[in-house]
Amino acid sequence: MRTHVLMDAGELGSRNLSVTWLAVPAGAKQALRSDEESEQAYVVVRGSGAMSVAGDTQQVGEGDLILVPPATEHSVSNDGDAELACVSIQSPPVAAAELYSDQLAEVAGYDDDDV
């Protein structure tokens, strides 16, 4: 998966939002994740796939909006043949450094016990 921060926490004068572009290649699936404080909305820009929110999985496609309440496990997957692209909006904002430090630690095999 590829992510691109469009507006990080506090950028462009924003006090309450962060915005990210998420590109999910065909066959890719995001691990379940949750943010205790922020609610999140995804808007599917192109492609199709599946979105799981609180254990409920639905097919999604271009133009769909998916709302994820705070402290709710969610993931996105692409079971199609083309890239799935979404815009993700979070409020209150989550700084990219905070968001990606957890994901990088997970990829590297670290957890809270290693710190």
C-alpha cells in the first residue's frame, strides 16, 4: 500500500483535520487498525474493494463514503484487478509521524514491549 499525506495535522491552518491519499494495489489488504481518538471517513476515488468496519465487511466502489467511528477496528482490501484509491480524512487530526511510526514499527517487528 502507498500513502501520501495531503494535509498533515496543523498544516494549511487546519486545526481539526488530516487528509491522506491511500493507494491499494490489486490483491493487497491492510491489517486491522483503530484510532482511539479520531473518527475517519474514506472516499473511494477509483477502483473497488472491500472495507471492514467493526467486523462488518462491505464491497465498496468509486464514489462510496465509509465512516469509521473512533476506537473502531477497520481495514481496506483490494480484491479487484486494478488499483483502489481512497482519500482518508481524520478528525481530530493524526500526525503522519504518529500514524506511520506505529506502522513502521509493526513492519520492523517491534511492539510496545521492545521500547
